Amino acid sequence: MDAREMKVKAAQAALAYVEDGMRLGIGTGSTADEFVRLLAEKVHGGFKVEGVPTSERTARLCVELGIPLKSLEELPELDLTVDGADEVDANLTLIKGGGGALLREKIVAAASARMIVIADESKLVDVLGAYPLPIEINPFGQAATRIAIEKAASRLGLTGELKLRKSGAEVFTTDGGHYIFDASFGRIPDADALSAELNFIPGVVEHGLFIHMASLAIIAGEAGARTLEAK
């Protein structure tokens, strides 16, 4: 089974948790895209859902495939969000934001009664941090914010490059008009402590550590899909 087939398997398993009439948060990324395609097939067969997309990219795909959408203003409370992840540990703590939508993803997940994460087995890790942690920042004062992040990381014994994300030759800009630092810490043994430190920095809009948000992870591998529940 190749990587795409694993993503499809995870998406298929997640679809079993989606009930007719649900208010659904719809994630961003390659695995979430597979979920959107499968959901669209059910919608075309008469299945009723109202979706809130976590990015403009996801919104475009949903519109193209005919999935009814609402804004989070129209549906401020959701039944379920299904989204991917860049890393997942055994406690279902996540690193997200590789697609640049971490702020909206976190807002939508927090507005949901449940969050299900779908991923292939390469995303399952013992300790978070091999994947660079996305940190969304305000463009104003980015040099000062970088220094503050580096000092906060140092207090926790974390080192590594903070790289301003680019899109070609230009600085990558999120749907909210922000920039992203990708922090290559290598290992993050205490995600709670790092989250607290980053939340104190005024220039940090949001970060890609999703803690105590996912209730279930569906991990697909060669043997099929398996579920992990939050401890």
C-alpha cells in the first residue's frame, strides 16, 4: 500500500463516524483532501451535512465537489471535526500546520464536540518534534518575536533553527494574513510547557501544538486502519 492508499484507508474509517445531519469541521491537507472526496460521494448519494472548512484551500475543494458549506459564524458549535496531522503521539498530542492553516484548524477543532485525526503510520511518533513546529506570527515585529521564541525554547532546553516559511521567493502568508516560523526543535519532550511559553509571547498568534483536542486518531498502515483513543 502506498502513502496515498493509506490516507484513503484512514479517511474511509473516519467517514464511519460522520452521521447524517452533522455539523462538520473539515480539515486541511492531503489526508483531509481524501476525506473530502469520500464525503462528497456520500453527499451526492443524499447524505446531509453542513461543513465548516478550515482553510480557503479546503473550501475550494468542497465547493468543487458539491459539499454544502457554512461559516463558523453561522455554525459556531460543531458536532465533529475530521482533520489530518503532521505528527501524532500516543497521548494524541499533535503537531499541525504543515499546510499553513493551523490557526483556523485550532479554532474549528475547539468549536467541535469531538475531533478525529486521520493519518498514515509515518505520522505516529514516540516524541513530537522531528517535524518542524509551525508557529504563526504577526508580521509586525517578527524579529522581536523570533528572539522571544528562541529565548522561550532555550528555557526548556530546546534548540534548532527557526525558519520563516516561504512560498517560492515570497514569504508565505496564511489565510489570516500572518507569517509562519517553522521551528526545528528535533524533540519536544514537554509539549504542555512549550505551549505555555509560546502563548505568553505577544507576537505569536498561534502554534501547531494541539493538546487535549483530539479524542480519536485513525492511523492507516500496511495492515489497514487502527484507532487510538486519547488517554
